[in-house]
Amino acid sequence: MPHSTRSATHAVAESPETVADLRRTAVELAERAAAHVRARRPEVFGPGTGEGSDSVRTKSHATDPVTVVDTESEELIRELLAAQRPGEAILGEEGGGSSLGADDAVAWVVDPIDGTVNFLYGVPGYAVSVAAMRGGRSVAGAVVDVAHGVTYSAGLGAGATAASTDGAVEHLTCSPAAELDLALVATGFAYGRGRRTRQAEIIGRVLPEIRDIRRFGAAALDLCHVAAGRVDAYFEHGLNPWDWGAGALIAAEAGALLTLPPASHTGAQGDLVVAAAPGIADDLAALLAAAGATEPIPDE
């Protein structure tokens, strides 16, 4: 499987000033959209509304919802980018856009609500994710945990932080875990029946060899949990670039080791994404290989 493995020591080709500017923009966009999502949820899912209303439709699978707030959030980010950085490409989960190639132009990768099912049900585990990529590599990114009011952000070579609404800023470092059998590992599951079945088989082989599994339901936040040391590792098949664009950089800048597909690949191709604390990364890779998880699981 084509992949890249990177850590916080990845060589930096960008100037610190460029990285800082892109990071500030990513934070501003994600926080503005998160405020909109936070305000709109009680309006959209109040009495007489919900999944059966016109506010929700489905995408590739009947279990894969998109709400009017997803669409509004992405439209807001696109409008802000058009005003602040006109002419730069945007790839969004709901609105599509340019594919991510290897050219030198900045492209913005946007997930307006990562964890839409959680958002739909009122489970406090959904986020807005915004990443600036160049040449298929994340340069800056921000993930806002909407319900908890925490902004995770990172710049290439500039570290990763978590900023709370009270002004507290935490510099992120992934866990010091060194034993795989004591590792807490996050994962996620697809919407398609075939891929889910294969993922369940893999979990059946992985679970006996680790401390436990966690399934939070938002890939961007899963990667931030690795960065913050709340889980020791995370893996999942079938992510799109907007799922991992910001979160993967945040985890890498916190010291995690990552395996990522090319940014040009789509989730339908089913590539594996892994983020792990350095002390268990090799052992986890061996376990995933033994479980047959290193091969893509296409959405068929």
C-alpha cells in the first residue's frame, strides 16, 4: 500500500512565517464554523425536527447522514476563504472540489462536521476540521471539538497545541506507551456492510492483544486523542483526506508515527490510516499485518 510515515521531526520545507500564517487561518476558519455548528444544533434538532425531517439526508449509504448544518458550515468556510485567500483550491466533504495533486499551490481540505452521526444524536463527539495542504502534505491544520470548546492545531515543524475557551493552552505530546498489550487503541467503522464485516474480523484478531478498543465516531478527534495521549494509537480503513488532513498533522507534531495514504486517494479505495505512540508503533504495525489489516478494504 502506498503510504507515508512521518513524525514531528519530518523535514520542513515551508518557512516558519508561512506555516504560522496558514495555521492562524485554519484556526480562525474552524472556530468560526464551530461556533455556527454549536448555535445551529438546538435550532435544527429541537422539537418536531430530527432525522425524519428535511434537515437530514443520506449520502453513499443509508446509515451515512448529512445535515443542513454540515452544508451551512462548509459554505461558511468557503466564503471566508474566498474573502481571505482568493483563488486557492478547496476540497470539502459536502461540496467536493479540486483533487489533491503534487503541485506547489496551497489547497484547503475541509470537513464541516466530522462525526455527523454523533452530531445527529447529540453525542458530544463531533468537530470541524480544516487543513492547508501543499504537494499532498499537510502544512497546517485545526480541529475544533465543538461540544467541548477545544481547538487543536498544528503547523509543520511547529508543534501541536490544544486551546480551551478559558485561554489555557496545552502543548501536546503523545503517550509514552511502550507495551502493546497495555495499549488503548481507537478505531472506527465504515458505513458499507462489506467493509464493516471485514473490519469486525480484524478487531476480533487485534482486541485480544491490546488493553482495549475505543470507538469515538470522529476520525479527526481520534487523531487528536492520540496527540493528547488519551489513547495510545488509532487505526481505520477508508478515510478521506478531509478526515485526516488536519488531525494527522496534529498527531505527528505531538510525536506520533503515522501511516497515511496519498492525499489523492479517496476513502472508497479503503487504505489504512494508523497513528501510534512511538513506543508501540512497530509492534502495532506487526499486529495489524498479522490481522490482515494492512491491505486496503475497498467500499464495494
